[in-house]
Amino acid sequence: MNVVDGNNVDRGDVHPPMGSTAALDSDRDGVHPPVVMVDNLVKRYDGASVNAVDGVSFAVQPGELFALLGPNGAGKTTTISILTTTLRPTSGRVEIGGHDVADAADRVRAEAGIIFQQPSLDLNLTAEENIRLHAVLYGLYGFRPGYRLMPAAYRTQVGELADILGIEDDLFKPVRTFSGGMKRKLEIIRSLIHKPRVLFLDEPTTGLDPQSRRSLWAYLRQVRKEAGTTLFLTTHYLEEAERADTICILSNGRVVSIGGPDDVKSDLVERYLLLDCAPEHRDALRAELASRDVVWRERSQDERDGEDAARFRVDVARREIHALLKAIDTPLTVVQTHTPTLEDAYLQIVEHTMEEDA
Amino acid sequence: MRQLHAIAAIAARDLLKFLRDPLRIASTLVFPLVFIVILGGAFAPMIGDAFDFRTFVLVGVLAQTMWQSSAMGLVSLIEDRENDFSQAIFVAPISRYAIVFGKILGESLVALAQGAAIVLIGLLLGLRLTGTQIALAVPAAIIACLFGGAFGLIVMANIRNQRTAQQVFPFLILPQFFLAGVFNQIQDLSSFLRVMSLMSPMRYPVDLMRHAVYAGRPESERAEALASSATMDLAVIAVLFVLFMVVGTALFVRREQNR
């Protein structure tokens, strides 16, 4: 787990994900190079006075689910645009599948699939026409001016993908008539038809209903399992990031935290114990805590509201909780452990860095 | 080969969009019809009977419509960018020239369809074309379209949004109606206007089309019918086409990537 500060991010500091399910062990050993490698990336937009991306470095292992988090304006979309060759970096080095985005953009493009933040379908065309255009641009098939004229292999592939995502009945309808969820599904079919090594997803589920979101993720998990596709995700939904192997948090164009979800949570946000007792026993409890060298704090009225009303907040590591509770003789009325969610961690990290920058 | 397929796919998309838009089809036909019937008729008495002014205007409008339609069709480059569609094309592993040329080809096909409709109107109005004239007019039409597309590209490469495009295009195109001699003679312009006329890209496809349609007719001998030699028209178009394509593509790609 790294909490990194400012521009001093060294690529060597980026650890392989903890608790990774998909990353292969051989990759961890460095046998395979990372599929995405970003080294001290800087982007300053024309006429801007600050860097939108300010010395970002990280690496993504093959097969990983990598989540890039950060508030609006943190530099997520800028980063993903540079990684997918639609934006030129100001400085720094980026490699996708071992190809440099600056020198070998076409090789990078062939390796990458992209789901953009804004749906990038041609609404005047049918779903199949959108897919066909994409398949031809990626050199998979020659252009034919009609679905029936396309090779059987193409028709099979499109049929299978459409079937999995449940839009087979709508393949020949104009995309204009599609719902947001269907458009996303269509974009996924389109982005996977050339079997990319890395699929970039820029806030893919924004604006989708929970059902669409769930089915989309079910499908992405399947793709990852079957094809070993690396998923590079930016999202605002922390429960999506929770499933990631590695989480990289950006704030003001810099990496402020990187690691597995558990690491991001445990190292940055304290776990604590909330205790309380009857008012007449409080002095006794204070004395007991003091005698055990425990650090505690009594929470102000503002902090104590509703169900979370306990007065004493005790900072304590998880394994010490049991021992501490056993040792306290004062009758307790409240015992609560506080385990941070990723959202807590995220908010704390981002707020902290924003305060620092201010 | 792959690039050619990509060009064909991008071009087919534009043609398909046009064919699915009945309103756009109708509106692209109304203007040429108005020009030919009203302006051709209105200017004719000023010239005298010896010269078939309606044919002169019709041929001029034919070339102008195709050239302009193709040029303005390139607005769709910006439209695609605003609709977030162009990003999907720009991440495809194909040459940037293939993308731009596919666009120009697509808009040229649209313009050719419009040109065919104008010829049809002309035939109804009494225009008669021989086999030779048709054989010469078709390549002249294709040249007008591709050249118009290249002109559109270099204009679009410097424009950020559709609104600007709509403001800039009339300014660039309207003066050319007169400088290119779509429905007026440009042989005896003042020296300043003569220079402006020579600088007007639209002049050359218009004149080339007249060379094609007047081939073998008495008009081809008349000084007021033609502005330059066909060779000069072709040479200027060739030079400007290459210039517009190379500079336009470079500017456009740079604008897409360097923000």
C-alpha cells in the first residue's frame, strides 16, 4: 500500500494488487510485463495554468481489474484519453501491451477496446451497422454494404454477442430508438468484437438503472474470466471499485493512493471502537482506558447523533479489540466497531488532499 | 487493403445517413432548382438570345452544388465530434488520411446523387447531352466533389463547432458564386475582382464542368462561356487538392489530439 505524495511517484513503488483473483502469479513475478504502464505522465491543456494530469505513474497487470477513482476534474478522463491515443500527453511515457502510445499508436489502438464516457454510437445507423463499421475499421472483415453480404463468421460473432447481452431482437433497429442500457450493451459488443487485450471503460455505468448495471457487470466478469481481458475502469460507484484488484485514486491530477481495496481502506482510514457506559460510570471508564495506555477521544455533541451515539471513540487495531474489551470492568452500554467502507476511505483521502492543496 | 475497406465503410456511412434523411434530400434539391429556374430566367434577357443562358447557369449550378455540398458535408466531421462519435473512429487502428478521405468520399457520393438530380431537372427543362458530353461531365463531377470535400476539410480543420461553421461557410461561399461565375460572366471583371476570381477555388470546377458540357458545341468557341482552359482548371484543382488534403488532415488531426 502506498500513500503517495505529489510528483514523487516511482514506478517501482507500484505493488501488484493485493487479494487479486485474476492476476496471474507469473505476472507478479515479473515474467510478463504489465499490460498498461504509465510513467510520470503529465498533461497540460492548451491555455491552462495547471496540469490536468501531474506526474502520474502506475502499472496494470494482465487480466487485472484496475479502477481509477477520483472526484470530477481529478484527471481520470484525461488519463484514459491519453492511454487510448485520443489525446497527446505533454510529457511522460505510456505503454499499452508493450507499445508506446506516441510511437506506435496504431498498435496500441489494435490492442485496446474503449467504452467512452459519452456513448459514441451513430444514432442514425442500426446497431448492426455500428458494429459492422467498427469491425471493418479494426480490419477484422472487408467492407460489404449489407449484413447479409458479410462473411458468415461475422454474422455468427455478432449473433452470439447480441444473444449474450439480450439485444438480438434489436440488431437491425436504429440506435436512436435504444435505451441508455441498450446503448451501453451495444458499445460493449462493439468494443469486444476485435478481442482487445485491455478494455477501457470510462464511467461505463453512469446513468444506468441498477438492473442494467448488474447485467453489464455480470457480462464483464464473464469476459474477464473467459478471455482474460484486462479491465481498466473509471467510476464514481465505489461498490464497483470494491471488486477491483487495484484501486488508484487521483486527486488534482496526482496519484494519492494506490493498492488493493483492503489496503486503501485499512491504511488510510482508522478502524475504531465506539464505547459508552452509564453517565455515572464514565469516570471509571476514563481511568481504565488511561491505565491501559489506550488512545481515546470523547466525541462532541455534533459527532454523536442517532444510532451512532456513543461517547468514547477508541483508536485500536482489530486484533486488539477483543483483549481490550475483556480487560474493561466498567459495565458498557454501547460497543460498536467501526469498519470503514471504501467510500469512507475514498472521501477521506480526497478531502485530505484537497485541503492540502488549498 | 484494410485502409481501403475503412475508407469504404466510412464513406458508406455518410451516404446511408443522407439516404435516410428525406428532409435533407428535399432541401438539397430545392436550391439548385430555384437558381436554375429563377436566376437563369432573370439574367437571360441581359445577355441576348444568341447564347443559351439557362444552360450556362444550369451547368454552373451543377458544379457549384456538388462542390459546395461536398464542402459543407464535411461539417459532419464537427458534428461527429460534438456527438462524441468521432472519438470511436479516432481510436481505430487506421490511418488518419483514411478517416478524412473516407469522409470526403462519402460526402462526394452524396453530392453526386444531388448532381444527378440536377441533371434530371436539366433534362426536363430541355438540356440535351450527347454521349461525349456525359462521358466528360461524369469525371468533371467527381473532380468537383472530391475537390469540394478537400476545401471543406481545410475550412473545418480550423473550426471548433457547428455554429462557427454555419457562420463561416456563407462568408466563404457566397462571394465565390460571383467570383466563380456560376451565373455570371467573369471575363471582364476589374483587375481586383479578376485576382479574387482567380483565387476562388470554386471557379475551377465550375469552368471545368462547362468545358465538359460544351465540348463539341458552338458555345465552346465563345469567349463568354469559358473562363480558363481545361488544362489550367485541372492543374489548379490538382495542386489545391493535394495542398488542402495534406494541410487539412494535419491540422485536423492535431486539433483532435492537442487540446
